[in-house]
Amino acid sequence: MNYITMRTFIVLFQKEFLQIKRNSFLPKLIVAFPILVMLLMPLIMTMDVKNVNISIVDMDRSSVSRRIMSHIEASDYFTLKQETTEYYFAMESLTKGDVDVIIMIPNDFEQDMMMSVPKRISIVANAVNATKGGIGMQYAIQSIMYSLKELRGERGPINVSDIITVENRYNPTLNYRHYMIPALMIILFILICGFLPALSIVGEKENGTIEQINVTPVSRFVFTLSKLVPYWIIGLFVLTIAMLVARLVYGLAPLDSIGAIYFGAVLFILTISGFSLTIANFSETMQQTMFVMFFFIMVFMLLSGLLTPIDSMPEWAQRFTLILPPRYFVEILRSIYLKGATIAELWVNFAALGLFAVIFNSLAAITYRKRV
């Protein structure tokens, strides 16, 4: 940028913040809204799940292990994703999120059962999604006990603690709030960094002030950037508030670099603000903008894995989620917060967000038309 262009951008940038400051309601909303959402929503939100993905590590290779496996395959609650004899491969799938529960049947389990001193079956649940992990674990225990009771029905009830050990990975306490808090952060981004830029530009259309800008030499790039940057800053401010509330109130802190969270947040903020400005460019009134934005917000919230597990959706819906930006950011937040994942491990999600950011911000600049 040359000096004149930079000076123009700074003036427009200051104008945007001045409008926000002069609004009697908006500054209060920016501060109070994330605090209220982060305090109240984790206490009242619940979620039902189905289709628990199972990996069976069968080290026994016996009729008993085959009986357990057949019951799991026949269940409507499970999807048998993997059968292996190597625990390492099962843990790798659990870490990647391909399976929700691992069932490990030890060596000589059937033989030891005949002597009434069997080794314990190990169940490991991916508790990033505390609800799905906890329910999946309980379903797995019930299925295994049903199989064993068929084989040992005449010997009376079996003590679960003598047969099965349970481990919840990544979220040992099965705290559902730890699963939902990253999703709430994304919802805040969508509402504040999505709605506000769109309403800002459409408000100028309704007030007629945009016509004054249209007859000036201000370029499309400078004008679009001046509308975006203030909300990028606000978005990072909201993220900081949300992370502080999560830490101080719920004891949830990221297990890996905070910088990775902010990097993902920058990419997502760029994406959602560019998307909202694109919609604003095609809208003439605030009412029209709000209807269109609400439609897309509902799609983002319901089909991106924020509120409903993607694995529980129909196959066509799972494929559709690949074109929804929140899907990738929620995976980044949950993996960093609960698994301690790194940027290198999540590079596909970061790359997808970067691509969306380029596409939507390019569309925002291209679809803005100066009408003289």
C-alpha cells in the first residue's frame, strides 16, 4: 500500500470503530454476550448420540471372543470399524477419531474362564465427546456381559469388576462441558464475527452513507478490509474472554499451544467475516441479511459437529459437512484442548480453513460493486 491508500484505510478503520463505540448497545453486547454464553450454556445443553464406532483387539482368537464380536456386529448401537490383534493400531485409530471405543480381549481369556479366574477385558473410550464415549462404553459393557452370560448362564451372575476394566481417554471425568465449550466458542465467532460485519455494511446501505464512499477513489480492497479488520480484533478479544471463563469457571485449559488456537481462530474469523460480507453485498436491507444469515447459521450449527456428532448423521450429511468451515475449527479446538494435538497433526484442518478464508474474502471483495 502507498501512503494515500494506507491513510484511507486508517480513516475508514477508525470510522468503523467509532460507529461501534457510539452505539449504546453494541459494546455491551461484545463484552457481556460471550461471558453469559460461556457461563450458562454448558450448564443447560445436552445431546443424544448413536452409532458408536468400535475397534476390537482380539488377542485370544477363541469362540468366546468371536461370540463377543458377533454381538457387537449385530447391535444397532455399534459400528465395528476395526478388528486387529495389535493394540497399537487400535490406539492410533482412537487418537485420529476414527473409533470411539476399543475393546481388548486378552490372551487365553476363554481358557482362563474355564478356571474361573479370567483376565480382564479392557475397554478404552475416547472421552473427548464425553456423552458418546460414556454411552459407548456402557453399551460395550452390556454387550460383553450379555455374551458372557450366554456362555456361563448356569454359573450365575458375573461381576463386571472382575471381568472388565474401563479407561476414558482425553476426558477422564466424562465432563460433557469440556466437549461443548469449544463448540460454544465457535458459535460466538459465528454470531459476532459473522452477523456484525454484514449488518454494518447493510446499515450503511440503508442510511445512504455507502453512496458517499462509492463516489470516492477508495478501492474495493481498502473498503472491504476496513470493514473486516475491526471484527477480526473483536473476534480475538471475544476468544480471550471465552478462554478465560473456561479456565476460571470450568477449569478447562488447552493441553497444547495457545498460539495454535489463536492461529486457527484467525483463519476462522477471516472465513466467517468474509462469508458474511459476501451475503451483505447481495442484500439491500437488514431484514434480508438477517434471514439469510440465520439460515446459514442454523446449517453451520446443526451440520458441522458443533451440537450433533457427525458420525450419527446419514452418510450424505457427513459428506456435506466437508464444505462447512466450522467442522474443521471445532476439530482443531477439541483436539488442542483435550488431546494436546499440534498444528502438524491438524494441518489438514488448518489448510481447509485457510482455503475457505481465501475463497470467502475474495468473494467479498469481488462481489462489492461501487455504484456511481
